[in-house]
Amino acid sequence: MLTVEQVMASHKANIETLFGLTNKAFEGVEKIVELNLAASKAALSDASSHTQSLLNVKDAQELVALQSSLFQPLAEKTAAYNRHLYDIATGVTAEFSKNVEAQAAEAQQKFMGLVDNAAKNAPAGSEAAVAIMKSSVAAANNAMESVQKAVKQATEVAEANYNAVAATAVNATSKKR
């Protein structure tokens, strides 16, 4: 049986977790805002430089060369921006996932404690029902662990694919030069 102190401690821990995750979410938003400000400043600076270069062009050949020289840096900057954005998102997601896994493990332990306590206090002759209940809980726990492993593997595959696509895009634009 849960005591009032245990319930209050649980609520306090849940509130602390909620505020911790909220702070992490805001940190992620702040990083995205900082990234967007830096990217906007860089884009404005690049536009100014490009405009100055355009004003100094003497012939059509020079104009074509100038335009061609812009594609590689633009592709690299776009890839770098996307990489930073991806890193911020995965960092925040990892923090949330770590917290959810910890909460799930704690809840699982508490539930197993309740199951064990119920098994100890079960009336005589209910051993088969208790065994079935324990087996069901163990199967559910195994299923949850399998899902968590599959999600981690899928995330790793998605990250590898993202990195491959980003590298290919940068390489493709560098070959066009």
C-alpha cells in the first residue's frame, strides 16, 4: 500500500522532471533561434558581398564565373545549417528519451514490487494465477525493451542515411564547379 509520503514524493519527482524537460525544450528552442540568427547574419553578409561583386563585373564571362562560384559555398552552408539543426533536435530528443527510459524503468520496478507484494499476500491456491500474472508482466517488459532497441536502431539508420545524403549533396555541387 502506498503511503501519503510516497505519493507526495512521487508527485514532487514528476514535477521536477516536467520542469527539467521544459527547460531542456527551451534550451533547444534558444539554440535554434541562435542558429537562425547566425545564418541570417551570414546570408545578409553574403548577399552584400555578392552584390558588390556583381557591381564590379566587367563582362558576361566574369558574370557566369561569379554565379558558378556561389553554388559550392551555398551547398556547404546549407548542409552545415541542416547538420546544426539536426544536432540540436537529436540532442533534445535524446534528453527526452533518456528521461522517459529512466521513468519507465522506475515505474517498472515499482509495478514489479506491487506484483511481488500481491503474490506474497495472495490466498492459498492462487499460485497458478500469480505465475501467469508474473509471466505476463515479464513478457510486456521484454516487448517494451524490444521496441526501445528497435527505435534506437531506426534512429541510428536514419542518422547514417542523413549523413550520407548530406555528403552526397555537398560532393555533387563540388563536382559541378
